Amino acid sequence: MVRVWAKSTQLLPIWLLLSTYAFAALLAVDYGQQFMKAMVVSPQAPLEMVLTPEAKRKEVSGLAFKQLSKKKDDIERFYGSAVGSLATRFPQNTMLHLKSLLGRSIDDPEVIKYQTEHPGLQLVETSRKTVAVKIGKIQYPIEELVGMNLIEIATRANNHIKENDKRSKDFVEKVAISIPAFWDQYQRAALMDAGMFVEDLTGLTLINDGLAIGINFAIKKNDFELDQPHHYVIYDMGSGSIKASLVTITQHAEKDVPIKIELQGYGFNSTLGGSSLTTHVSSLIKQKFLENNPSVTEEQLEKDPKALAKIIQAAEKAKLVLSANGESSVSIESLTQDIDFKASITREEFENIMEEDIDGITGPLLRAIENQFEIDGNDEKITLNDITGIILSGGSTRVPFVQKTLGDIVGNEKLLKIVNADESVVNGLSLRGTQLFQLFKTRPFSVSDRSVFNFTLHPHNKDQADIDIFKVGSPYPSKRGMLFPIKDASKDSQYSVYENDKVIKTINIKGIDNFTETNCPFGSVFNMTYALTQIRTLNFDTIQCYCLQDEKEAAIVKKEILGVSALEEMDEDDEFESFDKEEAPVFAFDVDAKKEQGLMITPEAHGNDDYVQSMSSEERMECTNRIKMLDENDKKRFQIQEAKNHLESSLYDVRNFLSEEDLLKDGPPNQMEKLSNLVTEYLEWLEYEADAATKSEINKRRKQIVNMKGNIEKYLETAGEPLGHDQLQQLLDVAKTLMEKVESNEAVLEEKLEELESKMDQKIFDIRKEYGNIKIPSYLAQTIKDYNSTITIFEESIANMTEFVEQKIFENMNREQLYSVKVMFENLINAAQDKFSALETVQSQRLADLKSTYQRKMRALKRKEKKKQQAESSKTVSDKSASEAISSSSSSSTTTNNRSKSANSASETEIVHDEL
């Protein structure tokens, strides 16, 4: 790998080498509560932002539904900027900021808070105790809704790859999503369930957003003092939370050693963020409105979902303005009861109400330093003075009050605005995802992520103490085994697994009948193996139980693992050490022998989620089918909308065309008037009557408009050309010449058939019969199907045009009328020419096929005759051979007979002698 040491200000895409291990594309999604950013990594799009349909680099996190009819499945979905505008009109169908609902139960405080911030939305409980949104008669699990968001982003990413290279076969197969380190097992599992709705996915991972910022910063800066640890706190204040990650970055002097980014401490506030600041501004707006409108009570206002949605939208805008200005004006039309509202909010008012949040703002930063992880071999604690700087990230860190509060703690000089507050996560996420999936060669870097929570095993038996599975600061992914004693393994036992103070799983172990206290006088030992996965979920892997039958075995276990004198001597205060499975001491007794003796058994164990459950395969299939149906409906609506857009564009294009000076001067007035009326009619139809229109109906109208415009353009092209007797007579001569060919065609065909008949043996090949039997291609058959009727009309039109020219009827017409006659006659000539050309092609093909068929038949006859001659020749030779064989056989028979007679004569003589 190549190590770049020189200081570089180049963009991130330069840091990826284009040699790849696979052609799969990676989609990195910075999944924020308020906004989402996405980046795609592929050979055709190395580290490129996935833009929204409006060409924006971030989009609103959420989606909205619109019921189109009474059918429950007739729903249109909206994403991106359209969602924000629908929130005030249809709050009951607009699902924003769903991130905080993932992996939560309906009575969770975060869900209750969400409901107050999103009035009108109906939240219900699923059979898994999770949250769903009810729209109409359908309940949509949160995982399904988030999955729709991710599918839409993946679709745009695939389209982006295709736009870069039409020949590319790359598509999104891997997805990396950012999450806060403080997310628990249920939130992680729910987001994984949502991510799996993306089609053709072969890899999905979750990555700590704080470390993603650290990776982006470390790789981009690339000029650290060598072999010296540099400590930073990454302070990320987004819409829903505050996260402070204490990281140490070390760049080694040895070029082969990658730069190291290590998580050393963590602090967070899961309830304070940009949305909380928006709520503060909302409360100020409500207060001012109620003061100015005493006729409206607070209760009335709180029961009006649309009014509350309008207030929240105005508060968000005012918060952004107050980040850069001292005052913001608020104007809401028809807030409630048709009352318009106008007011101004000052930064001072905003900051006064934020005073209560000072501890919430500074708390994560201080806890990240105070509660540092206990890392083996590193006893020194990092102090606030050791911090090189506080890296600010997240949109809410732009709020002046937040920066001032942090500056009061660490000093303004340590507040570093050196990363893109909006895109640093998605940049680092792309690099880390690429590294984990090994899709491309990247600049080498080493990441040490650690658990910010304790994982503890709690036996329900009061005689046993809790055991740490993974302590705070444990690196992951990793595995760990634990051995702990049980006096009577024949009884069922139960254990709870805690993540910090929350039970995440209950493990039920069925008793082993013969592992009683009598059969196992020194007790039994459970050996459990747990895995902390790459996405920091805890898996219960394996369990085995050993029956200890003598004091020596108990002493071995005690000495090597448990550290007590005897299993029977353990009391409530005894704690049992855990061990790394890969480093576990080898048992002195023979494990295989115990297994053969039935003294080592894998007991039946079941784990149950205590809080909420993941999606079942049946529910996932139901949601997948519903998503596919909605995708198909959206595709059809998109095609119809696209057709409407094309029609509308053509109508306005024609309207502008009709106002051009040259057209007004020389154009055909009747056609122009007709087209103008049609444009007006179709524009009104689009506005008021096209809701139920089909794609074909829309395209038919557009084709009519375009054709009429084309006819007028052709008219203009000939505006300066003469149009009278000579031009009409010229057309008539062309038509008569064509008609002569048509009339002589039958005679020409007959002549060709007769010529073939003279060259072919009619006894073995009926030319006229074979000619009629030859099949022709379907497209030619379709073309000549109405040949006779077309020629009849053509013949009649020649007669009419002859009369029209000879009697000089055209002298009484204006140019537009005369041009119409000319165009109509030209069209008839072209139609007749097309039919006649097709007929000639059919006849030529049939004649060529006749020759080929006759030649094949003659070759077949020759082969048959040759075979017959060969057969007769073979028969002659065979007969001759047979004759010679008979002659030889006859001669041989005569000799044999003579010999037989002699033998018989001799035999008779011998008999006579015997008698004598």
C-alpha cells in the first residue's frame, strides 16, 4: 500500500485507488434525525454525493403518503423537500424524524416526546411491542418506513452510477449506515431490519458516527506530529442528540504502520439536540400568538395538528436565522381559525430560554473525559488540558449559544471548525465502509472502536453474583467465554443479560436430568460463549455443561478459572472471572473423555428478547410485498406524470411557437387557430380533468399537438415557393406514372412466372401452386393487407385531381386551402408507393424462394437417383457373388457325396468281415 506523507488539500476521491476487488458499489448513509446524506463508492463514482431530485446534497429524513382514492393500496409516496411542505397540510400522513422510533416501545419516553412534536400522526403498537404508524386501515412498522427511505436513496445511487457510465454493471450491494454509539441492541437490530429491505444487498453494517468524523478528520489532515498521540473531542450536536467522542490519533514515523484512530471515552445526551432548540422557539411563537389572540385558548391550539405543524416549521426557519442574526421575523398565514400571525423573535429571547440547557450541552463533553475507558497498558488519564481541540460537527453546533457555552469550558481557541459539519460523517463513513467490505484499496488506517456500555449476566439464583460479559471500553468485534458453577444442573436455570441497566435478553437453560448433586458431587460448570459483533450487538453463541465428579477436577477448575478453594465454599460475595475464549486455559482433565462418559452435555437453552422483538420472516415478507406493490404503483404514476410533463412542455412550446413573428406573417391562419384552441383546451384538461388519465391518452394528445405543429412548420418552409397549376400537374404526373407501374405489375409478374416455367420441369414442380404457398414475413403481410383498397382510393384520387387541374378549380382557393390539397394528394401518393414497394418486395422474395425451392428439390431428386443406382449396382455384385458361391458349393457337395459313398462301401465290407 502507498503511504502519502506530503500535506494534501486534495479532495477525498483522489485518496481511493481505482483497482478493485469487486464491482459492487457501496452506499454510505448518514442517517440523521432531521436530514440524511448519502455517498456512493464505485469504480464509476468514487466517493460522490448522491444528490436529491432537486440537486441538493442533503434531504429531509422521512416520507409522506397521499391517499389517491378509497382503495387502501392507492397511495402515492413523497420524499425529500416535498415532505416538508406536506407536513402542514397532511400532518396525519407525514412521517418525519423516524429515527427516534426505531427499536422503541409505544410507552417509551422518546416515543411520547415524538408524539408531542409530530401532532396528527397516529402511532400504534405492533404485536412485537414496537411502534407502527397507522394510515387509513394499514399499520406500517417503523422498520418498513425507514426501509422505504433507504430504498429510495439506493435507487438514486444506482441511477447516478448509470449516468456516469451507461455501460456500467455496478449497482449498490453494500450499505453502511451511521449510528450513535449510545444506541442499544434494539435500535441497532431495528435499523438492520430496515436496511435489509434494500434489494440485491449482500452486505450491511452500522458504524459509529463519532469515529466516522474522526476518520474523515485524520485522513484529511494528514500532517500530525509523528509518533505523538493527539487527543481530540469530536462534539457532534445534531437534530436529536449530542455525542462527544474522545479520540486519540497517532501517526507513526514508520511508513508501513497505518495512522491510528482510537476511541478513548464517550459522553452523550440522547434527548437534547436541534429539535429541542426548535421546540424552544415553538414555545416562544405559541406564547406570542396566545398573547396577541386571547380568543384562542392554549387547549384549542394544542388540539389543532395543522396549526402546530405550521408553528414547528416556522420555528425551524427562525432558529436558522437566529444562528446568524440578532432577530428573526415570523409570519404564518391562517395559523388557526383563519387568523394570520406575525411576530419577531430576538436572539436574546432564544438564549434566555436555552439557559436551562447549559448542563445538557456541556455534560457530554465533560463525561467523555471523566469516564474514560480502562484500556490495558494505559493507566494515564487524558485531562482537559491534554485536549488538542474540540472538533465541532452537526448543524446545531452553529448556534452561537452552543459555541459560547462550550467556549466557556475549554476556551474559544480550542473550538475547531475544521470539518464540514454536514458531510464529515458521510465522508468518514464511506472510507470505513470501503475498508470493512474490502471493496477498494484505500489509504491504510487503523480504527479501534469500543463499547460504551456494560454487558452483564445476571443469574436469577440469588446465591450467584452478576458476571461482566463485556465491560465498558471492550473492543469489538470480539468473542468471550465465561465459566461459572452451579450446584444442581438438573434444575432449570434462568439468566438475564443487561446492557447497562436495561434487560436485553433472558436465557432459559433446561436442566440436565443426570447432572444432579448426587451424580455431580462437586457441582457442575456452565461454559457460555458470547460474541460482540461488528455492529456491537451481543450474540449468545454456545453453551456447554461439565459435571465435576472428584475433588481433583474441582480443584483444577477452582485454580485455573474460579479462584476459590472449593465449589461448595462459594458464598454470595464470590465473583467469577470471565476469560477470552482464545486465551482460555486448557482443562487438565480430558474433555473428550467426559463427553464420551456423558459428563459434558450441551443443554437446551433459549434466549428471549425482553423489551421488543425483531421482525419475523412472515412480517418481513408481508412488508416486502407491500413495498414492491407501492414501488410498482409509484413507477406507473411517475410514467404518467412524466407524460403529463412532456405534454405540458409541448403545449407551452407550441404556444410560444404560435406567437412567432414569421408565423403570424406567413403561417396558415386556419391551422394556427385550430392549434391555438387545442392548446387552450388541453391546458385546461391538464389542470382540471387529467387526474385519472392514462399514459396512452396523454401521449395521444401530445402526438396530435406535435403533428399539427410539424404541419405548420412544413407550410412555412414552402411559403416562398410557387403553388399553382404547374406544381399540381407535376404531382399528377408522378401519380399517373406510379399508377402505370401498378397496372403493369400483374403482367410483369406473369411474364416472370412464365419464364421460370420454361426453365423448370412442370411434372415435378407446380410453380403457380408453390408461389401461392410461400409464406412471407409478418411485417410485409401487415403492410400489403389493405393493398387493394389503398390502390382503389389512389386511382379515384388521380381522377379527382385530374378534374381539379383541368377545370382549374384551384384558382378559387387561397394558399392554405391549396396547400392542404397538395399535402393530402402527396400523402396518398406516398401511401400508394409504400404499398406498391412492399408488394414488389413480396413478389421478389417469392420468386427467389421459388428458385431456391426448385433447386433443393432437384438436388434431392438427384441424390435419390444416385442412391437408387448405387443400390442396383450393389445388387448386381451381390447376385454375381451368390451365383459363384452356389457353383462352388455344388462342386464341394459332389466331392463330399463321393467321399460319403466310398466311406459307406468300406463300412459295409467291414461289417461283412465281422459276420464271417
